[in-house]
Amino acid sequence: MKYLKLFMLLLVACTFAACSDDDNNNTNGETTVSFASATLKLKESAGLVNIPIKVEGARNGDVSVVVKAEEVGESPAVEDKHYIITSKSVRVKADEETSATLNIETKIVDDDEINTDRTFKLTIVSANGAKIGENSSVLVTIRDNENAFYEQFFGTWEITGYSLPAAAGGAAPEFKATVKITGEQDDDAPNYNNILTATSTNFFNFGVDIDYEWHFRYTFDETTKTGTIGFICDEIVAALDNGGKHITWCWLGDDGQQYTSADVTANWSLVDDKFPGEIVFPKNTYLWCFCYLNEQPWDAITQIKMTKKK
């Protein structure tokens, strides 16, 4: 009997709490909830993200939403394996604003597998204090970063080789420079899968601190699993104001007889279907640091090798 009374007391308390929550709900019949868009692309490396739900209309009480997740498409993303949802129930309190945003906090799991893009769908299954609007669901695509080899170039690299000898016939000094490579984040951008940006301080050391910035041209053939990476030549890569003079430099290549503005390029390929950590340029290739002001090369590097550090 004692346990029965305790159970009844708990039941009454829960019922009262539920009624209290309902009493706080928004009663404006024009308030709607819907996902901010019908589709959403997320990178596998995105980490913790918010998937937004729009709340439109005046609110004189709480609006709460519950969503469900589904595996969809030819390569479905599996909940708690490829992504983790913090909570599928979210709530916004009453305020004087006529719009608000509820966020479904989601952790995207970054793995080391090369796979096709994975998809899942979130659907609003209930809304208290609001009507469900136009975008009742959102199709989420998780873009694999292991097969986005353009993005695999992002990070810190070490470029090594040999510089020009200090004097004719002398030993060529070893060359080493740290380079950071970035690129477009939006895969719809024109330069995505085409152009990378590199930065380095004192890539060539001329006795003063000089910041270098240049571009690489990127290609990749999915059929052959091979690509190219090339220093783009004849564009300003560094500048210095010194003694009233504006000094600028560019990269140039050569064809064995004269300087050329053609890209200084290396071929690369996947190793066991994985991105290579090292890229070697042809042995007799030279990258010249050419000064526009006096139309002379100031230094060069040959036997170029790029090694990814992180």
C-alpha cells in the first residue's frame, strides 16, 4: 500500500508538471517552425555544428520542437556512428521578437576512410506552440574529406632542396622553408579544386624579413588517381619598400635556355588510395626568385621536395 501511494503521488506530480508545461505554450496560431533550408552540406571535418530551425511569428509562450533522424540515400549516414545529435528536443521561450532560431546541435564524426558523401534526413515530428512550416525536413550531406584531395593540401608543409651556390663552382647550400597552404572552403567557388594559396616568411632570405604569398595550380584525375601541383609563375609573390625603392619578386621557371612563366610543376599520385605525404619535383627543375625591379634572379631552388607536416 505504501508503494502504491508513492506511485500515485509521482504520477500526480508528473501530470501536474506536464500540464504546467502546456500552460506555458505559445497560443499565437500564426507562429511557424521550419528548417532554415531544405538541404545542407557539411564537411566531415566540421566538428560540432548547429542545424537551424526558424521560428517565425510573435510568441506569447514557449515553442518546443522534436525532430527525428533517418538514414537516406545510396550512402546513408548512420546516427551515433557518422554523426551524433546532442538533443532532438529543443525549446525557445516567449519574448518580444517575431523570429528566433532553434539549433539541433550535431557532432560530425571525422574518420580516416575514403568514401562517397553520406546523407541523413532530419524531420520535425512535433511542434508545441507552433505550426510546422514549409521545410519540415532537411536533407544533410556529409562531404567526405579523405576524397577531397584538394583540401588534403591544406596545412603546414616543409619545402626542401638546394639553393644556388654562393660562388661559381661552390657547393649548393641546402634549402628549407616552412609553408602554410590554404584554399577555398566552398566547393562551389570557382577556385575550388583549381587554385591553392601558400604563405611563408623568408622563403628566400635576403637579409630582411619578407612575407611571401603565392598560388599553386592544382589538378586531380579521379580515373587515373593522379594529379599535379605547380608554382604559378610571373605574379608578385613578395614586396619590399627599401631606400625609396619598391622591390617586387615573382617565381619563374626555365627551359634550360631561358626563363619562362610556365608553371613549375610536379606530378603526384595516391598511395594505396591515400593522399601522399611527400611530393617530389623533377630533379633538374628550378624555381627562380626573379626581381622585377632589376630584371634579375636573386636566388633559386632545385631538387624541390614538399613534405606535409600537419
